[in-house]
Amino acid sequence: MNLIERAKAILLKPAETWPVIDAEPATVASIYKDWLIIMAAIPAVCAFIGLSLVGVGFGFRIPIVYGLESMVVRYVLSLAAAFVMALIVDALAPTFGGQKNQVAALKVVAYGSTASYVAGVLSLLPALSLLGLIAACYSIYLIWLGLPVLMKCPKDKAAGYTAVVIIIGIVAAVVIGALSTIFMPSRGLMFGGNSGNAFSIKTPDGEVSVDTGAMAAAAQRMDEARAKMESAQKSGDPASAVAGLGAMMGALTGSGGTPIPVADLKAQLPDALGALKRESLETSGGSAMGISSSVAKATYAGGDQHAQLSISDLGGLGGLASVATWANVTVDKETPDGIEKTYKDSGRTIHEEYRKDGSHSEYTVILKNGVIVETSGDKVDGATLKSMASALNLDAIEGMKRPAKS
């Protein structure tokens, strides 16, 4: 299937294209592999470029590490949202005189969302992103046309069917949006390279690559989790339904193990960073929807200097290390006010950002095992902060093992 031709067809000739899509043999995995994993990347990647590389008004840009984290989390949750929406479309089919068919339901969601996916390009210029609302309305129209063809509902019931799906979908989007905030408290994600089929987007500051082969594997795992989801639905037990959704999320993200214990990360926080003494210590950990994390952080102070150090492991997102090869991103920028760099050093990804007046600096290291070590300081120059971070035993942290899956 040619992606460009299919996108043009569904956008310009939807009435003729839906019967073609209906007749095509497909599975949940093939729909993800051949369509969703690429189309869903458009808004996620373009939003990252627009917000972190292009910037919004007055030169404001989201820090690149945070932007990358936001991009990957948004990408994965959008793929999960498509699956959840397909479950909704499938479950509601008999209510509106249609026929249950999960593959057909996923086709409706995947191809019906084409306008929204393509409009993600507008995010390259954040000021234009609001035009995406128009594309969202057109996607609703596409879904309305597709439901009678794929779910076999009477045409006179398609409008009500669409309305209910969209209302429930909005609620689901709010829930997923709230879930996404769990993983974006200004810390990075695991980085890693992978071979196989991939696509890249070149920017003035580097190249962003996505390994679609890894996403195909994730889609296959999710297809295997489908039976558990159906069983949970049929059981009528809310606890089983939640467990089934968690299993689906775990299958999608490849969360095969738990993160490094919080106590082990906490033990790596030193009593002092250079001349700064530790003032506070905080740890957090837990899981939601099959995704787990461990975080240990501390604050340090001395005179008018302040610094923060955090060590994070999103072990439950282990599968993302092979999904997104963000380690291929490189940045080397200098302005009158500051310097920003992202580069590789001995297999580690390093991000430096600091103001030339010494008022603020950041130094982040993404280790080869996916653990993120972040340091930031106020009234601490970049060279000093870097020396503080280098005093940590990064080899020991990198050598930590995650507990085996129980």
C-alpha cells in the first residue's frame, strides 16, 4: 500500500475509498505496521520540531530533552488511543444496528483519523496548530462515512453512532492526556538505537529517526493482547477490564520488566555536589496502565548557588528504547546569551544547555541502560555543573540491573 496515495484517496475521495479499505485483508498488527505507526508520528514529530527547534513567540523553545520526552509519550499514547477507540467503535456496533468486527473498527479509526494526522504538519509552525481543529472536524466526517461501510450499520443511524463515538472518544482523550502528564515532569526518556526499517526527518539541528520495525513488533504484541482485552470486556468485571487495558498498554510499550528499585537510585545521590551540600531528598515510584517508573532526586545549596540532581528510570517503557532512536539527534547551537549541545559520548547521549552569564545551566546524561541523570543549577556556570555531574559514579548507575519480571 502506498501511504501517500492512500492518504490522498481517503481525504479527496472518501466515499469511493471506504469500500476499498473494507475489502482489504488486514489484522490489528498489519494496520499498525502499514499505517498507524507512521501516520501517528507526523503530529508528534512535527510538534517536537515546532516547539523545541523552531520555537514559538519571542524565541521561546521547549527544552530539547523535555520536547523529545513529550514527543515519544504523545506518539505511544496516540497509538494506544487508536486501539481504545477501536474497542469503543466495535462495542457500540450492535447498538446502532451494525456488526461487531474489531479489525473493521480499527480501520474506521485509523483511516478516519487521516485528516488529523496529516494536519499535524501544521505543528511545525505552532501559531498554525489551531487550524488542526478544522482537520479534526473533517476526520469526524470521514468516520461518519466509514461506519456504514465497515461496521454495516444503517446509514440513518451513522450520525448517532458517530456522535456517541466522538463523545466517548473525547472522554478517553482526557483520561489519556492526564495519564501522559505522569511521564512528563521535565525528565527525559530512554534512548537507544536499533536496526531494521526506519524513517528519518532531517532538521537544521540534526536528524530524528524512528524504527518502524520495532513498532511492528509492538503491534504484534498488542495483537496478542487483544484476546485478553476481549475476555475482560465480556467478563463485565471492572477490575478485569482495567487489568486488560493495562496488559494492552504493557504490550504496546514493551514493558517486560520493572524499573530499578527506588532505593538503589536513592543510594547514588551524593551528600554533596562539589561545594554544595544536600538540602532535601525525594523519591517516587509506581505504575499506571502497565507502565512503571522510579525517580530519586535531591536539591543542593551553598551561598547563592542552588542545584538539583535527579536519577530516573522509566523501566516500564523499556520497549521505547527500540522504538525511537532519539540518540541520533545532535544539536550544536550558540547564541549571544547561551550555548546548547546534544551529542554522543561513549554510547551515552548528553545534553548541555547553559547561559553565558552563569545564571542557569543544565547537564543531562542518558545512560546506555536507559537511566537518565539530570543536573541543573542556578548561578552555576556550565563548566562547574559538568564537573559536578562527572563526579557521580555513572558507571555504577549504568551497570544497575532491573528486576526480572515476576
